[in-house]
Amino acid sequence: MVKKFIKQNKENILNYVFQFGGILINIFFIKILINSLDKERFGIWQTMLTFVSYVALVNFGVGNGLRNYITKLTANNQTEVIGLALGKTVLKLIPIIVTSLLVMPVIIYNLNFDFFFKDIKLDQKEIKYSLIIYSFFFIINIVLSLVNSLSYGLQKSYLSTGSNFFNLATCFTIVLILNNLFQLNLIHIALIFGLSQSIVYIIYYFYLSRKFNIDIKFKGSLDLTEINKLSINFFVIELLYIVFSSLDNILISKFLGAQETADYSVVSKIFFVIIALFTTLLIKFWNNVTYAFEIKNHNWIHKELKKLVLISFGVFLFCLLITLFRDTILNLWIGKGVIKTSAATFLLFSVFTFLTCINSILMFLHNGLGRFKYQLISYSIMILIYLGYFFCFKIGSYEDLVLLKVILLIIGIFVNSLIFRDVSFRVAKS
């Protein structure tokens, strides 16, 4: 019975093993980074990650477009086309990547970081050089990360979560060793994170290529119309998502300072760990929706939606439990008195986490179906209200932003749920 269960749920089990392993590393990693960099540098690093997330937009959504396309090829037993689809996508990205690598350092070097950080004490050259280094590797990794589209499309998502785990483990090990040899700064951290990711992606690709006998092909005829159409929609969604999710760190750094950014990052990390675990369930859901819709198995989609919503309520109860033991968790994790927060903050994050889970279910459903209208509408509304609040009111604390995000998520869920007016997943009677 146990062997049968493991065999049937191998991918989900491995996803959770790698995801949970990554979470454990992250728990220790954050404390090490705060201690080795200091609290201000850590807060700046978190904001830098936000800046770099915008660089991901130079892929114009082709990664997710390729992911859905490969899933459809797999569903229709056309796996011989996968290598050519991968090669044509790489060729499409190369001019964009080269241009980005030339323009990006000039833009970053001319930025005035006093505008982004309140009362900054750190030398701006350290911030600029580290941001240039990490952005360089990040742009290179946009091409290399297409290997994730390949594994998702082949219904082997555990290979992607596995590569993320090994990358994180590698970074953790290197930082741990070097931290005992000399004082680390942001430039060292940027180099470690960027180079490690590139090496892991390269190894990951060669493993996939050998295991599934898929070689990248650059020559051949292939109509990219479907990939391009999907990519454009995914690009707009990614743009809106990054804007909506990244404004917090930028606004907190500018108006409250890097120290407050560090506090926010630590508290939010607890709940984003829970969101990450929940999202692990959705890794297969996205591609399975594409697959199930392609073969007209609507019953499976209907049942899976009900199960995921029920799990979301369990997530909320778990968040409430964490709220009760918040001081103990923070003291054991970061150290006594390093991070100060209240029960109200944790309750806000609990509601935020629950609503994020519900909204994520709807968004992954949209992505699997390749339908983006309601996501575009919901994100546009949320961003407009968010920016309107920013221009009309002064930020008193980061709790204000969390409360605003809760309200906006309620609006987003309502709009995204309108997908059920267009597509029905009722269980067939026959």
C-alpha cells in the first residue's frame, strides 16, 4: 500500500522534499546573511532582489509560453518537436539578452540610490557594483532557465524544484565557508548567488537532455505563432504581478528605511514559506489543467479546485497557530529582540496568506487554460488602487501596506473568479 502510494505520488512527494529542504536552508540562511552582512546591508539586499525582478521581464513571457506549448506537445504525443521549440525560443531571446547586457550596467551605474533608500549609510559603489553583477547573471540565467519550461512541460516539475534546492544549498555552503574566512559584502553575495544559479542550470540541462533524449535544435521549420501569442499574454501578466508584488520593499526602503525593510522581510518570509509550500501543490496543477483541458477531462479540474480551496482554509488555521507562537519563533530563528512585531501584524499576514492561496489557485487555473483576461483586469485594478493610495496617503508602517494588500486581494479574487462564467468544470453526469 505504501509503495503504491509513493509510486503514484512520486512527483508531489519529491516536490515537497525539495521545497521543504529549501525552506530549512532559507531559515538558517537569513540569520547567517543578517549576521554576516549586518541588518542594513540585508535590507538593501532584499530591495535589490526586488529591483532585479524587473529584469526578468526581458524574456517577454517566452518561458511560460514555451511551458504551455511543450505540455500540449506532450499531450498530443509530439515530443519530437520539443527540441526544435526550445532551440527556436533560445534564438528569439539572444538579441534581447545581448541588448540587455549592454544597456543594464549603464542604467544601474547612473542611479542615485539616495532616492530609493532613506538615510542610507553604505557606500553607493558597493550597491551599484553588486547590483550590476547580480543583474548580469540574472539576464544570462533567463536563457538558461528555459530548462524549467522543459521539465514542467514534460510533467517533471520535481526536477525544477530539485535544481532550486541544489542551487540554494550550494549558495548556503559557499556563504557559510567564506563567512568564516573574511567579512562578506553585497558584491560577494551577488557573485555567489548569480554564478551558482548559472552552473546549476547548465548541469540541470545536460541531465534532462540525457534522461529524456531531447537535444536542442536550432535548424528546422516551426511555427512560433502559438508560443508568441501565449508569451505576450504571460509577459503582461508577469509585468503586472512584479509591479504589484515588488512595490512593498521599494516603498518601505524609501520612506521607512533599510532597517524597516529588514524587519518586514523577516516577518513576511515566515508567511511566504507557507505560501511557497502551498504553491508546490499548484506546480503540477498548472500543467495538469492544460493537459486535462486538452483531452477534455473537466471532471478532474473540478475536483482539484474543490480540494485546493479546502486546503487553503487549513493553511489559514495554521497561520493563526503561528501567530500565537510568533515571539518564540522569531527569538529562536533570528535572536531575541532583533525583530520587533505585534500579534496584529501576524494576523494581517495570516489573512494575506489565505487570500494569496485562493487567488493563486485562480491564477494558476487561468495560466493552465491559457486565458488571461481576468488576470489582466484584476492586476490593473489592484495596481491603480495601490499607487493611488501611495500618492494620497503617507506610509506610517509596513502594516499599512499589508492591510492594503489584503483589501486588494479580495478585489482580485472576485474578478479572477469570473473565469467560471466563461468555463464550466462541472462533473459530468454520464
